[in-house]
Amino acid sequence: MKVTTIPFMAMRKIVAVFSILLILISIGSLATKGLQFGLDFTGGTLIEVAYEKAPDLDEIRTVLAENNYSDVVVQSFGSPTDIVVRLANSYTATLGDEVLTTLQEGGKQAVTLMRSEFVGAQVGEELREQGGLGMLLALAIVMLYVAVRFQFKFSIASVAALAHDVIITLGFFSLFEVEFDLTVLAALLAVVGYSLNDTIVVCDRVRENFRIMRDTEPYDLINDSINQTLGRTLITSLTTLFVLLVLFFAGGEAIHNFSMALLVGIVIGTYSSIFVAANLLLALKVTKEDLMPPVKEEFEDEMP
């Protein structure tokens, strides 16, 4: 594959401003609007019903709204005939039967109740806290791994790039008020792994080039390293995006937000692997001396 000669590092200042702007918008939205937590985190009731034929979801939402059921989410689950109804912060022992009766009276076909479950607010709060701690733990382990595998400056650049990806993805969900549930949290953790993989590839090439291209300045060396790995990065990202687009448009409501989080995260992760991590390495003034093994001092006994 022919190596490109795109001057990525010449665009580093523009890219830095763009990334900072995205992060500020994301943090601002998270601070003012927060995340629209789903039933997994807020608590509420999940009711699964089965129809004989695929129903109209908008019609189900209208029927429930007319019968004073508020904060309702209606989704297909597994197949077009299986429907999940989520009601936030509400539960009674007979709620499943009440919703079933409402759907039977307001619909045009038979409906069967499959299950009715309640998630308490306390459980939702614990899931939210544990999810956040899991994300921080993942970033800490990544930083430790990269520091041991490469060098401390590489670990700072890698973790900063991962934090950049997570913050912007969260900001997207906050800004556009998309529901944040456990599937989105799982997607975020997957984005961390995906983005890390791309970043490690670039870092590994930078390290190799520092040992081979001894007379090359860090600015040119990092730029060459990105160009050398660009083909692999784009092919991996595009093939992943094709699969995610299929899931997003044809996977149904159950994985809609999951695939959306992965789409946003992988686009941002690819961008950060090419620009952000390398830009930070240059800002941290990484040199070939940083990657050289420490010289052991030899002591010789002096004869009188």
C-alpha cells in the first residue's frame, strides 16, 4: 500500500482548537442539561407484550398517552411482534395487567403479557455509580499499561485521547437528549477499547521510527508515522462503520442507541487516533531519548 504524505501536524493548531471547542460544548451540555438516563438508571417498570402481527408503535404510544400513561418508551424487542413498554418511576402489583387491558381495548388485535418487571431507583443509582467507576478504572488501567508498554508521555497522550472520545460521545447524547441506558454504557466501554487499539498502533509506529529514523525531527517523524498507519486505521474504521450503519438502520429499537453510541464514538476515536494523541505527543516534546533504555553504570575498583 502506498504511503500518503498528508501534513497532519501542520493542521495541529486548528485541530486543537476544534477539539477544545467540542469538549467545551460537551461539558457545557452535560453541566446544564445532563444525560437523559433510561429506566436502567432511573428506576421504573418494564412490560413485555406479544402481538399476533407487527403493531404500529406510534399507535401504541397514542393509546397509552390517551390513558394517562406518561414518560412511556415503546420499542420492538427481538422481533417486530414483541414489544417492550417502559414506564419511568411507576409500579403497582397489577400495572402489567392494567397496561395489557389498555392495549387490548385500544388495539385491533390480541395481545399477550409476557413479563412485567420493576427496577427500583436505588438499583438504578447503584448502576449509574458503578458504571462511572468502571469507566474511570478502565482509563486508569489503560494509563498504567501504556506507561509500562511504552513510556509515561505516551500514557498521558493515550488516556487524554480516550477521555476526549468519552466526553464528546457523552456530550452528543446530552446535547441531542438521546436516552442513556446500560447498552450505551457498554458501547462507551467498547469505544474506549477500539480507540485505544488505534492509538496503540500509532504509538508503536512512532516508537519504531524513533529507533530507525534517528536524524529525523519529532515533528516530521510523528507525521510520517501517522501516514504509515493511516491506511490500516481507515480500513478498520470504515469496515466497522459499515456494520454499525446496518445495525443502526435495521437493528431495531433495542440496539438503536447502542449502535448510535458506537457510531459517534468510533468516528471521534478514529479522529483522535490520527490527530489528538499524536498532537499531544508533540506538545509533550517526546524524543528518542525518552524511549532509550536506561544506561547501567559500571563501577570498577581502582587499584592503589
